[in-house]
Amino acid sequence: MRILALFLLLATLLHMDSASAANPSKDAVLYKNPGCVCCDDYATYLRKRGIRVTVEATEDLALIKRRHGVPEDLEGCHTVLLDGYVIEGHVPMKALDRLFAERPKITGIALPGMPEGSPGMGGDKSGPFEVYAFSKGGSKIYAIE
């Protein structure tokens, strides 16, 4: 009986979709410059995937980025704090799913700049997005989306 129950639990976990399996189900805070519309669109993107987002407009976004260890060369237009990680820029959900499934010992992940076609941005995607992992020790490519 215990083996059957264990098998059913394992089967259930294996058949969960990645968004529900990796979704941190936590509150997020998105810091942005006042008036930035694409940041609000990214917040909507996260909300549609079950993440509760509070948007905080700030006149000193650079301070928020420095305070949370975002390398200058990886900066995007907004900074999200979510479940112990820093999410910088318009990071696609697939990379977030991987982050929360793996839970690496890093500060966060970033999609630098404001690439067209990324979540919350208009335009067409012109090529793969390079998402970087970063910590005090440096940065490296984490995912290519």
C-alpha cells in the first residue's frame, strides 16, 4: 500500500506542468522608474503566471540595483525581488521556472537591457535571449531562451 501511495505521489509530481512545479508562489516586488510602461507589462506577465507582484516606483533605481548586487553590465530596466532571488530585466518564465526548480546558490538571474520581443516588451524577437546568472563571484550564461 505504501509503495502504491509513493508511486501515485511520484506520478503526480512528474505530470505537473513546469509553471506549477517551479512557481515559487511567493510575493514579488518589482522596482522600476516612475512612468515606465514596459515594467508594468512585465509585472502583468508575472501575475498571469501566478506570482503576486507589488510594483514600487523609485527615483533611485540604481541604488536598488547596487543594494541587491546587480552587476552594471547586466542591468535591465527593472529589478524584481522574488523568493530570495534578484530577477533583473525582462527574464522569460522558462528561465524563472528553471531557477526555482534548481534553486542554485546565486544572487539572481538577468536579461540585460530591454530586448525587443522579451516578456513585457513590444516588437519581435530577433534572436535567442542570453539570461545570465550572477553572484558576488561574477556572472555566466544561465540559459539561452
